[in-house]
Amino acid sequence: MTDVVRLESLYKTYDGGVTALDGVTASFPAGSFTAVMGPSGSGKSTLLQCAAGLDRPTGGRVFIDGTELTATKDTAMTKFRRTRVSFVFQDYNLLPSLTVEQNVVLPLRLAGRRADRHRVRETLDRLGLGDRLGELPERLSGGQRQRVAIARALVADPAVIFADEPTGALDLRSAREVLALLRSLQRTIIMVTHDPVAASYADSVLFLADGRLAGSLRAPTADAVAERLAHLGDRVGVAA
Ligand SMILES: Nc1ncnc2c1ncn2[C@@H]1O[C@H](COP(=O)(O)OP(=O)(O)OP(=O)(O)O)[C@@H](O)[C@H]1O
């Protein structure tokens, strides 16, 4: 299987000397749904930011779809990100004054791309929002808002979707619907989460501890994930 995202020996040290990533190497095959987990402060957000080209690592290389992001200048990186990378955030990041449809096409517009109206409507239909095109986000439930954000991520036809706690603000039922939806997309998805149940929807889980890879789990169950996490928490506690 082709790797859509590849991280080679990633290091990130912030001003002030905190090492958030300490030599992470990982590959994400096409169509794989991966959860990234670890104790608070283990480097999950930093990993996501560096992998997505929102921040630059101090060392190492990031490849997305064959392009080395770390060798790309800032303006080209922004352009690449706009066309090849999509994001889904905990708080949806929808613009309140735009309708569902306008929110969904906004990233395409910003990237100077033409929105294929048919494709946009088909995507919203598939996500159960076909009758909400003209609605403002405030009239939608949390789960519906997140589905709008997922539709927005999809219509850009990205190489990879990065999701940061996508179900963090949702009730249990909506969270499960959104996770089942993410899994059904068969896209390359990298999701940071604290929730073992959310992680269990992924094909595999990568664990981080102290900025390093601390193992992985294929076909994870929520119980197995929780157990590993408890273990990592212990180890981090002992190390601290
Ligand atoms: N902008 C920054 N400047 C300085 N240090 C930072 C910055 N961002 C993160 N850090 C530090 O880097 C380490 C890793 O942080 P990061 O946010 O990546 O962890 P995390 O696993 O996502 O944590 P959480 O689960 O609490 O969100 C932490 O020690 C954090 O304090």
C-alpha cells in the first residue's frame, strides 16, 4: 500500500527548550484511519501540526503524497495545504454568517478552485444534510455541524484529513455517528483523541509518550486502548 503521509525522524523543540517531539518516524498508508493517543503533553498536537504543515519541525522530514513539506517554502506550503490537506476540529470552525453550502465551498474558494456544485450537493446529501444547504450553522446540532465540517473536508478531495478531537464537543450518540462516518469514508485520516472509544473506530492507534512513539495497536478495542494508556500514564509518571 502507498504511504500518503510519512514522518521521518521528527523533532520539535519549542523556544524555551521543551522537546515536544523526540525522533518520531511513522507511515500512514492510503485509506488508513489512524488515531494518535498519549498522555497530556506527550506531543500529539505538535505531531499533528508538524505533519499537516501548520508548524515546522526542528528536525526530520514530512512527506505528504510524495511532496516533502519540510523542503517547501512557506507560501508553497500554504498552497499545498490548501489543496491537499483538510482539517476537522473539535469546535467545527464553521463561519456563523455563512450557510452550510457556503461553509463547505469556502476552502475551495480560498484556494482559487471552482466548486463543483453537483459534487458539493452530493456530498452533503450523503452526509444526511441534503435539506440543510441554506441553513446557518447556529440552527444545526453539534453532530450536524461536525458533519458539515466533514463535508467541507471531503469536497476539497484531499490526500489526507487531519482531525483534532473531532468528537470532543459531542454527546455520546452524535460522537458515535461522526466516528462511524469517518470510518466509512475510507480516506486517509489522522485523528488526535483522548477518548479510547473514539480511537477504537480507527484501523490502528499510535501511542506517544514524552514525544516518542510508544507502540501501536491494530484493530483496537476501547478496552485495549484504555489499558495501554493507563500503562503509558504510569510510565510517564514514573519517569517524571
Ligand atoms: N507553542 C509552544 N511553546 C512552548 N511549548 C509548547 C508549545 N506547544 C506545546 N508545547 C509543549 O510541548 C509539549 C507537547 O505539547 P502538545 O500540545 O503537543 O501535547 P499533547 O499531547 O497534544 O497534549 P494535550 O493532550 O494536553 O493536548 C508539552 O510539554 C507542551 O507544554
